[in-house]
Amino acid sequence: MKKYNFSSGPATLPQPLFEEAAKAVLDYQDSGLSILEISHRSDTFVEILEGAKSLVVELLGLEDDFEVLFLTGGASMQFCQVPFNLLSSNGTGLYLDTGTWSEKAIAEAKLFGNVQVLASSKSSTFNHIPKGYAIPQQGDYFHITTNNTIYGTQIHDIPQASIPIVADMSSDIFSKKIDTNQFGLVYAGAQKNLGPAGTTLVLVRKSLLGKTGRAIPSMLDYQVHIAKQSAFNTPPVFPIYCCYLGLQWIKKQGIAQLEKINRQKAQLIYQEIDRNSLTKGHTTVEDRSMMNATFTLTNPELEESFVDLAEQANCVAIQGHRSVGGFRASIYNAMPIEGVQTLVEVMQEFERQFG
């Protein structure tokens, strides 16, 4: 029996993706070759790569100024690649600090120039999204993390800014309808809503590039990757292929329908967190994430018992991040609503036994 994987990433993926990828590993479309051994220069892979890019453009309604890239190094590489390409030597990068990943992005950006943190929720253990801050009109870009996997917060309303907005959307891209054209650059590690770990989706406006006045190493230069069509070096063929399958699945479901189901899943689990006498949510209600529901037990000594009950019901990887503890249910696009219902039943049984 397949288990319900509540891991924050690598996360659960659509079953059709597994089935198609498994066949391709043995023989890709009767070519006599495995997807693992085809050349990244071959017409076969170029067709896959271009198909994936076209689906991204279609699903997100991207304007012509955007370039779609599939790179490597995860979102963590983008923490330095963004300022390397966008932060001028005498400019300023503006950041919103909402958790561990934004802290890492801020630390990397400080290696390249001036950084200003406009607001932070660190003093309250990142249990909310800061509000009421002003975004200066002067700045090279404004960086946000739209969803915070560790603390379970999400930006539900993208702030308005007169400077380019850069967004780390690793954990909520394709989970709801959003006007992507309001951004200057978007990046997302694949291993949550898109495909397996190994590639990173980057959407960048070409008009923003080449203005920092600094020399950029080729592997970190977006313009080089654009010119070489994401194949400056050997790209991760198999992860990109799996992302192509994931994008096909997203198109078939429809982003609007996925958003509807994602909201239903989030409502189910948050209702139980609030109702249950043994659980307590970590984040403020208005900033709760649709992707990562975080909670603690009123009696931490019962955590092992809760994990045991969950595993008996085939719910795995519900432990919270090591830096905060507690529990975290990651309910990305491919998590079926039945999985969330099963976890809710576990929480109810836990209350019956220990409440």
C-alpha cells in the first residue's frame, strides 16, 4: 500500500508521473535508449526541454520579456545567483525576512552589496508575515519568499512595488492562480509541486539583466544560460523530463482546480488543529500556509505516540523541521485529499486515546 508522504520535499508526486518516468527509464518512447542515457544535445531532449518551457509559459501566462530556465543548485544557488545578476555595486537589495530560507538569501546577498531588510518576523519565531512596511522606490529589487515550509506561513497578497519583485516560490508555485507578470524574477526548486529534486525553475525578465557592472562567472550568469537555452553545461535530463511530466499533469488538472482542492485540504487540517484539544497551530490564522500546516502538541511527551499512530495509518514524514520541532503536514498539489482526511482521523484517534 502506498504511503501518504507529508514530507516538505522531496515531496509526493502525481502517480502518472511515476508510471511514465518508470517506463522511460527502461526505454524512452521505443527509442531503444533509456531517458537516463539520451544526449542532452539530441533532438529528443531538446523537444522535452522546449515542451517543458512552453508549458510553463502557457500555465503562468508569461509575457514575452520572460525567459524560462531549468538550472541546477536548487533554490539555495539562487540565493547568490540573484544578487550576482541583479544587485549593482552601488545599489541596494531589499528583503522581507520571513524565515530560514529568506535569512539564507539575505546572508548570501550581503556578499555582493548593500542589503536592507524592510521587515522581519524573527522576534516572534516567524509565526506571521510582516505587514505595514514601506517599500522604497529606490532599490535594485525587492525579494520575498512566498511560502515558508519550516514555519508554515504564506504571503497571500503580493505587495505592490515600483521596483522589480524577486520571489522564491519553491513551495507554492503552480498551487494557485497568480499573476506572475508582476514579478521581475521567480525561482523554485522542483521538488515540491513540479518534479523530483535536481533542477530549479527560473523565470527571469531579460530586460533586467546586464546592468550590475560586474563580471559574472559563466555558470552564474543568467544571460549565458539564456543564450545556451538551459544547456550551457549538461543539464539534469531526467529531472527536467519528470518536470515535463509534472507540468502536463498540472495542465490536465488545471491550476484553478488544484487551488480549489488545495484550499479544501488546508481547511480540513486547520479545522482539526484548532478543534483538537491536543494540538495547537504555530502560525497566525491569517498567514497560514496552504502548503505546509505546522502544529505542536500541548504535551510534547506524546510526540512519539502521535508518530506511531500516524505511521500505522501510512502517514509518514510528519515531523517538523529539526530547528522548530513539532509537526508539519506538507500538502502540495499531488497530496490527495484522502491523505489529509486520513491524517485528520489520526489526530482524532490520538485525542480519543490521550485526551
